[in-house]
Amino acid sequence: MSQAALNTRNHEEEEEMSSSRRSNGTRLAGIFFLLAVLCTVLVSGWMVLGWMEDAQRLPLSKMVVTGERHYTRNDDIRQAILALGSPGTFMTQDVNIIQSQIERLPWIKQASVRKQWPDELKIHLVEYVPIARWNDQHMVDVEGNSFSVPGGSHQ
């Protein structure tokens, strides 16, 4: 082979090796960048979760109760909620659990609970309206639903 052909072949091999080295360096930089982004996302997510669960940052500190009530007091509702244990934060408290707990109160027919930013718990109540007593232990409402109340609490 001639010297010119050998030089051409060597030059082509050098170009392939340098482009291979460049693509390896580019791949390595891409992998490092991807790992840095993933680590940043994971650490940020962990920090946000810790922030959301911190009871000092987003406490549920206000309770607004609406609905026509004759037998249930705000203190009854507050005690029902506190019976669940330590209240969660705005982000972590499940309103369905609070709603179920409130609906266990004797005079409550229906409860609707929702959270309002930044620290408010809104509760709408519908009480049973008794129209008759049944066997001195139960009452009947307008719709024919029977419900029981603790002794001495009905009028």
C-alpha cells in the first residue's frame, strides 16, 4: 500500500476514536446530569413532605360550623374531633374521618366537612328533626327515619 493510503486510513481511525471519546464524554456528562436532577427531585420531595407534616406549619386552627342546629353545640363537635387524637395538619388531615366521627353524634343526620386554606375546617350540619317518640328509646323524623339519642337529651 502506498503511504498516502496509509495516512488516509490512520486519519479516519483517529477521527473515529476522537468522536467515540467525545460521545463517551457526552454520555457521561448526561448521566451525571440525570443523577443530579433525580437527587434534587428526591431531596426536594422529602423536604416538602416533612414541611407538610409539620403540625406547627399548617395547623387546622379555625372551625366554622353552619346549618340549623337545636341540639348539637359547637363544643360537642369539637370534642368529637378531639376524640380522634392529635389533629392533623391542613395537608394531612382526612376530612372523611372527621365527617364520620361527627355523624356519630346523636342528633346529626348528615355532616359535610371540608378544608379551606390556610387553616380552616368548614363543617355543615343537618340535624334530625324529631316528630314522634318510638318506644321511649327512639325518635322518628319527618322522613320516617328512626334514631336514638342519649337519655335526657331530647326535649
